[in-house]
Amino acid sequence: MQPQILVVTDPPHRDVQFASVAALLGIEETDLRAKLGYPAPEVLLATDPGPAVDFASSLRNAGLSVAVIDGRELTTVPWPRPVTSFALTDDALVAQVDGGEVSIPYTASVVGVYCTPADNGNAGDAERSALMTNAADPIAVVEALEWSTLLDLYIDGGQPVERITFVRETTDFAGLGNARRSTAAENMATLLAELRHRFTDFALDARLEGVRPRARFVMGDKDFDYDLRKLYSFGTLLLRQILDAISRDLTDITQYELGSRLSYVLSRQRRTGR
């Protein structure tokens, strides 16, 4: 099978030539303006390497910020490992996750991806906690986290990359010590501030902050509209088919999981120049 080369938005965009971009994407300008208002990375096209590079170049010339990635890079990103508790020592972040302890020295290169829904989700804390304890089924963990406020940390340098996930509703924030606050939301904000202060190389991608997760495509949905204006937006059949072609594990992942993986791969691309 040919590799699925993805052209992905990398907002914020510059001075966009809306008429030119709309023509390139084959959509109406009014639909384009709504699409480009979306703050998180999303797929615009999946094709062979040559056409993908040419298409991305045309979009950049029209003011769009885009990147070209090999879809297989998404499969190199590990599943989330929720943090149950942690400590901020003098030299490292030490996190307890299912299966053991992860120690991350403050000299490590870390990418954080922050995801938080615009409103409260459907899963209650008890359901979320129960599902996350089933670490043998990473997809169940991802499902449980769909409506949670998350901070994914990706630690570069190792092969494969390390990933741990702080969950506002279930992580024990006692490790903040005297900096701990009264609410989970305040504790997550304090944690972010501590990580920025302690790590010498810490990049935060908060483009999924305030993004309400979209419903996933459901096979056989009688209300499904094959609307090409949406292109490869999350929840479309087009995107589902592409993700399935890349890996069956990606076929039905949640929007936060896809968004976090895209954000990390884009960050890695910027850092390494590839």
C-alpha cells in the first residue's frame, strides 16, 4: 500500500488569501472561513508524496500554515499512560503510572499537549477511573479520557518516545506540595507553571484548549451526509478511511487522541527540521 502522506493545518495562519485557498480546497469561501477558525491541527488531504508536497506549497503561497507528514508517524506515538501521582524532586519529575515509575530529568526535551473541553463531558469520575485502570486496553483508556482535561507530556530522546498523561479529574496533585491549590483546575494550572519553570526545554501546545470533542463517524448512520466541504475533518468517512489505511488501531480513536498525536508529530517536525 502506498504511504498515506498527510497535509495538515498548523494554525495560527498568516494573511490568508481566502479566494485562492477556497479554490485549492474546492470549497466555498464561507465554509473555508469557518474551517480556518478551528484552532487545532486537522487533516486537509491524504495522497502520494509528490502531490502532497505540491499541494502544501500552493497552500503556503496563499497564506495557509500547513505541514506535510507521513501518516505512519502517527503510529510511532505511544498510547497515554495516566499519572496517578507524582513528585517534583530537585532534579526530575517522578510520575507513578500503571506498571511502574517514570523519572524525567529537568534537562530532558519535553513537549506538552494540553486538551480541555469547552463544557463538561459525559463520563463521570467513577467511570473514568474504572476504565483508566484497565491499562491492558489502551483504547479503553483513550475512550475514558475523551471528555477529560488532559496534559500529555512527550519526552523526546528515547526510542520509542515516552508519553505520560496528567488527568485533571483523577491525578493526585499532592506532589505540588505547598503550591497545591483548592480545585483541580487550579492544580492543573499550577502544574503547568511548575513544568515551565523547572524544565529547560519545555514546549506547550495548547491548541486543543477549549475544543469540544466532535462525534466520531458511525458506520451505517442513516443521517450521514457525504459532505465534501468538510474534507478530512474529524468525524468524516474520508478521515476514517485514511486512518484505517494507516493502522486499524487509529480507525476509531477519539479527537483528543488524534489531535494530541498530530500536535506532537508537528512539534517533533519543527524541532528536527523534517
